[in-house]
Amino acid sequence: MEEAKLILKHITASIPDTAYGVERMMIIGDLVNRQGPEERTIIKKLFDSFLIRMEENHASDIDIGGFGSQGRIWYRIYGDKKPDTASGSYTFDEINIIILTILLERQRQFLYENRNLDFSYTIFKNDLMYRFRADTYFDLDQLALNMRVINAIVRPYKLLDFHSNVSKILNLAHTMEGLILVTGITGSGKSSTLDTIIDANNHSVDGHVVIIASPIEYVHKSDRCIIRHREIGRDVLSFKEGAIQSLRQDPDIIVIGEMRDPDTIMTALEITDSGHKVFSTLHTSSAVESIDRIIGEVPPYEQERVRNRLADVVKLVISQKLIPSLDGKVVLAKEIMVANPSVKAAIKNNNTSEIYQMMSESGDEGMTTLEQDLKRLYLTKRISLENAMSYANNKRRLQQILNLVTH
């Protein structure tokens, strides 16, 4: 660490005080390029030590840099994000140097132009590979970075505790087409759930899976399925391009990492309508909100067509949250909407407000509302009443089913 500090101090001394923002980062990038491989390796090892400490701390995320970090290294441990006193402190420019050192030149150029960069990062420790999903961005003219650990192993499918009807929809052997969405806010475990579902298919069905993501997180090893990994910006230019190209690659399952814009949404609906099985994610906190978001993302003149097409192709929506548990960790709470004929009719008739009640009354088909699942977790003493109420989408409804209010 001391050797790295000396190198950082040396580079910092060469940065002109008159440069700000992107111009300053470009100058730092040039200074990093002038360092020899040995110096860059030392700085990279310092950064990697921050990531290794994540494992020691059981942290899910690390945040460094930018005005907000105040020179400290921050970790999210079991839901709480705090600065780490043992990791030392750094000046803004020292962190700027560290971040730009771990990036490739083309990644730096993208960052300068777009003020943001999503990428993946890999380290090796004791012959084991650890992968991270990363996002670097500007915070008051300084570079900031968040990294999230990508699980080295996939969660066993049985731990998701899905109803048998839901499992049939997820399995290629039983359902060969349709749109399946896994939704939730950032940090809710969507990617982990999707990886578990893909892994279950990989070990049980013969097929071809194309994964289009930004960035690629967990890397699946082909078993009964051949699995292709296509990272945005590295292997393909966009989600839309990757989805369209996948149709010429003989896929059985197409995974679109995120439906983040109208073009991707329309493309996902079109390729699903062509008879393929498509998995994707949305940043929404409920199943009904997911349906409304897809329709609301397109222009008004397209909404009727999208509403009908979505009703035709959607099979399942899983919406989830990670809730702090009584053992100091987190537990998965989920809402599940199976697109049965009644749900499809509600979507087509623009009566999505009726779907919540349908879900609450259709447990025999595998459906559940988030509030019903929070009740289950509370009654089995997995979570506290306070957290059940805090994470509920419909707090009044949770109070009712827990008999905490009089009717």
C-alpha cells in the first residue's frame, strides 16, 4: 500500500490546478498511460485489495471516489452502507487515478464522452475468479465508482420456492415461448434470480441460450444448453441490436438484461411474438407497475398496439425485494403474477388495477402479492413486523391481512 501511495502522490503532483471536470480526467488518463506496467500493476493491486476486503466484510457493494465519499472507502454490508475505517483515506485525485488505471483506453474515452460507464471487472484470488458489476460516473467534477459482487455460484433453484405451476412456465421443456419478467428496484437481486432460472434450464433441457447484458455478470458454463454471453459495448452495440441479431443465431431462450427504453421494449415484444422465449428485467417494484411501465414507455399512439401485444405474449412477472431478516442478513420477498386468461383480459381492456385482486385470490396457480409474501415471512419469524410494513407496496392491505386494523 505504501508503494502505491508514493506512485499516486507522484502522479498527483503533475496534475495542473487549472484543469477541471472532464479535462482534468483526460489529463490524469494521459499521466496514467505514461506509467510503466509495473507502476500500473501496483495501483491495480491496491484497488484489488479493496475488493478482497469486500469478501472479508461480507459486503455486497463498494463505493469510492467523488465528493460524496469524502475520501473514504464505503461498503454495503447486509443492507447498511458505511465507510471502512481500516481501508485508509484518499484524495479526490488519488481515487481518480485509481479508477482510470483499472479502465481500458476505449473505456476511458466512453467515460469522457458520456460521463458514465458500465463495465465488468475480474480479479483472481487463490485460483478463484471473482467478478464485479461496475458503474463509474462524475460527482461534482470527480470520478466516483460503485461495484457490486457478482455471485461466484448460482443460488440453488429450490431456494426460490416457486409454485410448481410457476416452475413449468420457467422451464423450456414445458413452456417454449412467451415473455417472462423479473422486476425490482436496484439491488433487489433480479440478476441473481434470473441466473438461477437460466442455470436450472441449462442443467435440465437441451437448448441454446443467448444472454445480452450490460455488463455480463455471472458467466454460465454450457451444460445441456449452449450459452452465449454478449456484453453491450464489447460484443454488441445495444440491447436492440443484440436481440435482433439473436434471431439469426437459432436461440431457444433470449435473455435481454434490461428493458430500459422504448426501442428495447418494442424489440422484446416483437421477438417474443415471433415464437421465442424471452426473459428480461425492469426497474419496477410490483407486477402491476411493470405492466403499466411497459405500456407507458411508448408514445400514446402506440400504446393500444403494445397493450394487446403484451397481453398476448406475457407469461409471468416476478417482482421481488430483499428484506432485512431477523438473523442480520436479507431474505427474498416476491410477488408473482401468472398471465392467465383473466389477467390477459385485464391488460387488453386497460383494467390493470384489477390484477392485484386476481393475484391475491389465485394462490392455487402460483400467484401471490408482495403483501401476502411479507405476511408469510413475518409469521414464520424470518422478518420483523417493522420491516414487513416498511417494504410493503400496499401498507393498508398488509395491515388488513395481518388483522392489525378493524374493518
